[in-house]
Amino acid sequence: MRDQLIENELSDEIIKYDDYIAGLAKGLAILEAFGTDRQRLNVTQTAERTGLTRTAARRYLKTLKFLGYLDSDEYYFWLTHKVLKFSGSYLNTAHLPKIAQPILNLLAHKTTLVYSVVVIDNHEVVPIARSVSAQNDQFRVSPFGIHLGNRIPAHASSTGKILLAQKSKQEQEQWLDRYELRRFTNYTITEKPLFFKTLAQVREQSYCISCEEYELGVTAVAIPIVNQMGDVIAGLNAVAPVSKINDFYLINTIVPMLREAAKEIRDMI
């Protein structure tokens, strides 16, 4: 038993059985069960989402409430602001967001677009830095995809496809075996052959435009951020209303700006 290893299928991480704390993993799974699609969960729903028994789910929920990470009306449970402590600590200490922030602000100052640095987490992408500029108030872009920590299905976003496109064909197939291509609008790609073809095209051109795939009225363009070792570590994107922008402008004006910004970020990592 001491030599037994546990493998995380989502990250390929391996840990010794004796070093693995199952209770901690289950508690974190409870917190991860909450999302935009289900902001409040009861015991039964939590058990279904985590694979725990109802008894175990109830105990974890009660403990997390006792610790202040959840609140409850004695039937439903929901996250409290205390969970932001972790994201705040990350954003205040992580190297990439700090480096990227002034660069994103400068890009936003030059144009009326919203810019973000985004990383992939399993089947979703997460913005870890976004531009701040008064010019962004000239139009309203839906908060989807531009709020720090907000999670968007990778297959329906420009940054998700640009990051998936950098993976090998085998890694892409394994990813698709784990996650479904859920439809969000009529423009969402849900057919696997077409999705593979799109990733190949994105990899070849080294940029990705995603128009109204996750939300109607919003278009985005993304490129990869590569570190000095040649590893793709994040995506850099620009978001705008469809009514204010077209593909010609994105490709010929915004993409070169993104590439110059990505190079500047790479040189400081």
C-alpha cells in the first residue's frame, strides 16, 4: 500500500498513496461543485455532483459552513466571500498577472476592446488578468469571459481553442473523450470532426477568432503566450461587440498588437 500511486487523470500528476489526503480532496470537490449553473446546492445535489454518499456530503457541507466557506438556510448551501481569499492571494502573488496587467491596460487605452490573459483548467478557461480602461465604458460587453476568475467552456472560446490547438492530436482526442462539446448558441461547434479541423486551422494560423459561440453579440480573438522555454502557458485575447468590430480589423490590427504584447510578456517571464 505504501508504494501505491494515485494518478490524476485530468493533470497527469502522480502522488504516493501515503501522501494523499482523501478528506481534503473531497472537501475541495464540494467547493468545486458550486458554479454559475448551480449556485445553491442541497445535500442530495451535492452528493450527485461529487460522487459522495448523502451522509458524507452533509458532513462536508456542515463543516465548510462551520469554517465560513459556505452559508445555508438549512436546506440549500452556497459559497461565501471567504472563498475569494484564495483567488485574491493568487492574483496578488502570481507572476504572470502582475506582468500582464500594465500591458493589457495599454492595449485597452489604444483601442476600445477588452483584453485578458487566460489559462485553461480542464474543460474551462479562466481569465487571470484583464484590462482596465475608461474607454471600455464606451460600449457594454457582457461580463462573460472578462471577469477575473470567471469560467467559460474552452471549446466555445477563442482562448480555449488557441490553447487546445497547441496540444498534440492524441491529447486533443483524450480531452474530447472527457468533455462534451455542449451547444450554447447556434454558432457553437459541437461536431468532433469539425472541432478537430478548426483546431488544426487555428494551430496553423496561430490565432483564433470565436464569434458568438458562447454568447450572442460578442466576438473575440486570441493568440498563445509562450514562455522563453517555448511552452504555451496562457492565451491572450481581445473581446468586443460584434456590432463594433469585424474580422478584417481583428486580423490586421488587433492580432499584430496581441503578438507584440505576448512577446513583451515572454521577455519578462
